[in-house]
Amino acid sequence: MAETKKSGAFFTQGWIQVVIAFVVAIVTQGFGLYSFSILKVPMTEALGAQPAEVALGFSIYALAAGFASLIVGDVINKIKLRGSMLCSAVLFSGGFLILGFMTELWQVYVAYIVMGIGSALGGMVILSGIPNNWFNKRRGIAVAIVWSAMFPGSLIVGQLVPAAVAGGNWQTAPMVLAGIAFVVLVAGAFLLRWQPQEVGLLPDGMTAEEAAAQAETAGAAKLVGLTRGEALKTSTFWFIAIAFALIGIGEQGPFQNFPAYIVGNGFDLAVAGAFMSAISLSGVVGKLASGVIIDFVGPRIAYCILNSLAVIGLVLIIFVGDNIVLLFASSILFGVALSSSAVCFSSATAMYLGPKHFGAIYGIVFLGKPICDAIGVPLVAAVSGTALGFSGAFGICACFVAASTVCMFMVRKNKKLVQMEEEAAKELQAEVAAQ
């Protein structure tokens, strides 16, 4: 094994990597996920199209990002992280540019296909992989910090798009977002490092001696882990993947339909907007909390705790919809769990299947989430229009969250990975003794 630098050098570079990934996440996650709901209104008016026709763009974006994530690990292996990020810069910003010049509905769909692929190449897999690769003991909080970037991303688009609309040219907004995205992603391509070993460091700033003292840390230092093919044959992989998919319906289904529910209960759009902001802010707290809990008890227990709160929050929302104070209080419970899945499932993939082939494995783990996101939003809308109403729709979503929680509770570290870590510890101990 190559000689590694002393641990002190890590804390400058390791946390700088987290900060850089945070800034990139503002773009590929914050801009990507939150700009659509705001741009949908002026796009619909400009095209004279039906809202449902324009709304299809979000489903296209989610599915494009999900399926493109399958190849991110292979892309990194072939053209390195820098190559993937540069491709992301061109495609993600290119999608916004298309929106800046579009005049037909089909161009919206093309824009979101391009943007979705670009988001994948610089998004979920990479932004989860970097903190998971750079950290072991502090993996949870490192991942959580990165994923908290969606909140500032939502604030930026929430100010930029209305300002452009008020100025009389809404298409200025996607063009500005394209420029910001291109600069950030190109800079990220040259500043981000996929693994600390690339610059002579070990996860958490460990020395070789420290890493050799424990099998799990030795495994992280030696970059052991199951291959994609090996992972697909394990129950660990499938419990993680199924749990991640199920939460797509239970999480995004209600979230995207809450404004309609609130307005239907007699409140105005201002109240609905404040409710959504409360959920988003609670989500930041939840991500950071999940990171802290993960570092103490692991992602399996952290996820079960937080999503039990989400079930309680959804059930309460069903029964207190006409009481604004209790409604907002319930939103906090749901919001705390909102998007903690990105932190918990990426940490679980690295911890229970190993970090060596994280990109290739997590791309498949993640795939079910955008597919179920795309299903969950129209499913809740459809059920709410039946005799079951929103109460029935949210009740169904609570069942999906509960099922996801049960699946995650069943996850255990793969036995083959445990053997790999023990062998890595022996190898590292021998190398240290020989020095």
C-alpha cells in the first residue's frame, strides 16, 4: 500500500471536499428539484398548454436522472470523476439553456431529459459517494451536510424565477441558472476527488496504524467491498433498494400534493407556501439529525427512528387538516424525515456492502426512488379525487413509509464484507509491522 500522509492533512482536504460537494449539490439537486415547480407556471402560460402536459416534464426529469445514475459508476471508472463532472456541466446547464429558448412543449421534454442525465452525472451517486469515501466514523454527518444543500438551492430559485417573471421575461431565469450551473460544475470537476487515497490520505484522516486496529476501518482504508454482481445476489442489497423505492411514494407523493390539500381545506396559497417552507426547513434539520444519529447507531436505526416520525406526522396531518397550528406542528414531524433517505441509504450502501464499488452499486440502489417518485405524485392526486379523498391518499402513503421502514430494519451488514474487512485488517497489520 502506498505511504499515506499524516492524519492532520486530512481535515483540511476532507472537509473542503464536503464543502465543494455541498456547493455542487446546490446546483444539481437544489436547482434541479426545486426550479421545476416554480418554472411550471410561466411555462404553462407561455405555451398555452395544459398543466398536466407540462407537469410531465418532472416525471421525465426524475426518470432520466434515475436511469442515467445506473452508468455513473462505470463512467467514473472510464473517464474519472473529472470527466463525469464536465459532462454534467455541459448537459445540466444545456437543459436550462433549452428552456431559455424553448417555444414548443416537446422542447420542454427534451430539456428535462438532457438536464436529468446531466444531474445524474454530477448528482446523487457522486455527491453521496464523495463523503462516504472520505469518511468512515463521521460518514453520517458528512453526507448530511452535503444533502442540506437542497435548501439554499430552493431559496435561490425561489427568488430568481419570480424576479424574472416580474421583469417581463421568465426565460431569463433558466438562462441565469444555466450559467451558474456551468461555472460551479466545471470548478467542481477540477476540485473534487473521488477518494482520499488519490491524494495519499485515508478516510477520517486515519494513519495506517489506526486503520489496522479495527476490521471496519481497515476495510475502509483498503477500499474493500462487494462488486455490483456480488451485491445483487445479497438480501442486504435488496432490502436497501426496496426500502429506498417505497419511500419515493410515501415521501414525494404527499409532499408535492400538500398545497392542494391545504387549499382544499379552506386556506390560501400563502398558507400553503409557508407550510412547504416549514417542511423544507425541517428537512434540513432532519438531514443533519440523521447524520448525527447514523454516526452513533448506524443508518439502519437512524432511518427507522426518523421515518417512524414521518408515519406519525402523516397520520396527524390527516386528522388536523383544518387546524392551522396542529397542521404546522405535524409538518415538522414529516419534514424532519423528508429526504433523510438520501443520507441513510447512501451511508447504508457504503457501510453494509463496502465502499470499493459504491458508484456502481448505488446507481442501482437509487433507481427505484425516482421511478416511485414519478408514480407517487400522480397516484396521490388520483386517489384524492376519489371517495377516499386526501385522507385515504395520505393513509396509503403512510403505509408505504411504514413498509420502507420495515425493509430498512431488516438490513444487516453482508457477511462476505465482514470477512473482507477482517482480511484487510490482517494485511494492514502486516504492512504496518513491516515498516
